[in-house]
Amino acid sequence: MISYQEALGIILAESAVRGRRSVPLHAAAGHISAEALHARLDVPAFANAAMDGYAVAAADTAKASEQQPLILPVAGSVAAGLAPFRATAGSTWEIMTGAPVPAGLDAVVPVERIAEHVPGGPAPTTIRLLQPAQPGQNVRQMSEDFRRGDLVVKAGTRLAPHHLMGLAACGLDEVSVCETPRVAILTTGSELASSGSTLRHGQIRDANGPYLHALLAHLGIAGGTHGTAADTVTALRDELAQLADGCELLLTTGGVSAGRLDLVPDVVRALGGEILFHKVAIRPGKPILYARLPGGKHLFGLPGNPLAVAVGMRFFVMPALRALQGMAQEVFTPAICDEAVRSRGKLRFFAKAHRTVDPEARSRVQILPGQESFRIGSLLKANCWAVIPEGNELLPAGSTVLTAPLYPDDAP
């Protein structure tokens, strides 16, 4: 049996990015950027008005006051979409939001401060200023947001709508993204029923299959193939072989413990797979198995209890999926534990928990009752996992522990 950190190291060493492809920008949301993306344009591309008003040279307005209003002639109007031009010295121009500020002018006086401006009426031929304008006032300067060549999005970023906004403004029409690994699911157990509220004696509902499908979709990995297998070598072998043909990563539930019908390890070997670890010093989920199948495919054998599946996905499979897509590994958040917690000896304990923020803006976490690996009810009350480190001592109330959200914060 190896430690959690040793198991995670093996997974990450095996999980290189598999490939990349280009997608149109409008279709890139939810994908992971395969490379750093840089601006191809200056944004703004030219100095432009931040609001409707009148473009002036601030120096020409220095003597304006309520006692001595400054009267300025209006040379014309500048609308958005016109090419930038140079203004005649001393001239003033009516200007619309987004229109280029003529060269030689450096401030925009809002229409609200111009008594002569009548909304919907004719453009005034003169304006009266009662106070000086300041250089740069209401002007968006060229490249104030992005300069050509600036980093816009880091490699390994899950692209969200706001990233696409920035990339579009900076002149990108398509982006290189990491291939999303194809994932298949195999739930095992002769006792499993996939539907219905009337069960035969000895049957249980398959809760793991729906959970895994929904979780993969939540992570941006939709359409995973799903099979089920009874507890026989033939059924398990046939389903595993068929599912492995169409995926890069295979998830199984059940069949990895020490019973006579825990057949997954032997079937994996029979199919030419290499088991890289089996059993990790954690709770729940200690019997977890990780193997390399022919063709470099990954197999995670998750124990069958629902919470062991949840822990296996959150702390083993999700790091693999992130690495396979070029994403950085998560950094978990420390929080103050509200009550004393006894460690599980040499086992790292992943506890269902609820995190809050106190009036002093400190993160606090409560370990929930009902930590047994079959209990789903307490998971429904949780909003995070508390990671209780290995050790033989009682963690007193007020100790700091790491917490992980139920799902990554950057899930799409």
C-alpha cells in the first residue's frame, strides 16, 4: 500500500497531454487552451471617446470658469467608425462614444456639462465651458487595455466567455485547444439495477453510473460510454475490452477489494494491462486501483461504495484529467476546523464537510456526521471535502486543514 502523494505522483507522471487541435473562437468555450495566447492587436487600437461629448485640447480650456465661461466654436462631428484624423489647432469637435479622438485633442467634455447640447436636436455651433478639462479626461488611450503581443490567456486555461471576449477584442479568430480525453464508465456488480423503484431481493440501484456521467459532463467531458457487468470473469472481460476500444480513460466501479468476486485486477492483467498501484493509504477508497492498458490507456478501478467513488474521482481521476488537458493542478484552500478531529492513523482522510466564512473573513470548516462510505445523505449537505492528514494524533479544534470544493472552481 502506498501513500496518497506517491499515488498522485504516479498518475501525473503517466498523464501527458495527448493532442491539440484548432477550433473557431465561437466554439472554444469550455475547452482548455493548449498554448499561451497573445494579443494580435492594440486594444483600444486608437484613442477614442469614453462617452458622448466634445473633444477639446485641455490646455485651451485652462481659463474656463463660472465667472468667465469659455466659448469654443464646434468644427464638426466625429462618429464611431470614422478614421482617425488630426484636428486643427484650437478646434473643438462633437464626438460620439467610441469615435476616434482627433490628434491634437486630449480630453472629452461630457454632453451633460454642455448647456447648448439638446438631445436629438441640431449640433450646436459653439459650446460654453464653465470649468477646465483635464488631460486624458474621458479618453480611452491607445493600447490602454492590451498592447500587441501581451499575454491574454495562459496555456492550460479553461476558456470561459470572458476569455473569448478578450481574445476576440485582441484579434484572434481561432485558438489551439487540448484534445478532451474520451472516457468510458463500467459499473460492475450482479446486484445492480439501473432503474425502477421495485427491486428484486438483493438488488440495489446503481447510483455510481449516474453520478459519474453527470460529473464528467460537469467537467466538460460529455458523452462517455457506459457499460455494466455482472461479477463473472467473462462478462467483465468482454465489457472492459469493448469499452477500452473507444476511450483513452476507463473508469470502473466495484470489484477491486479482496473478495473472491473482486475480479477487476485479474481481468486487467488478462487484457495485457499493467497495474501501477493497487491500494492507497486513504479513507474512504483504500482499494483503489490504477493501471495502464495496452495503447497507453488509463484505467481507474474505483471501489464500489458511493463515497469511495466520489473520493476516487475528486482526488485521483480529476488530477489525471487536468494533466491530460494541460491544466495546472489545483491548490486547495486552508480553513479552520471548528471541532477536534481524530486522524485515521496512517490513512489520509477525505471528509465530507461544510465550509463557511466567519465575520472576520476567515474560512472555517465543519466535519459533517455520517462519514461512512455508503452514506450519500451527508454528501448532499456538504460543499467541500476536508483533507485530514495522516498521523496518530487528535487534531484539536482550531486546527487548520486543507479543503477542496466538491468540484473544481474552474469547471465549465
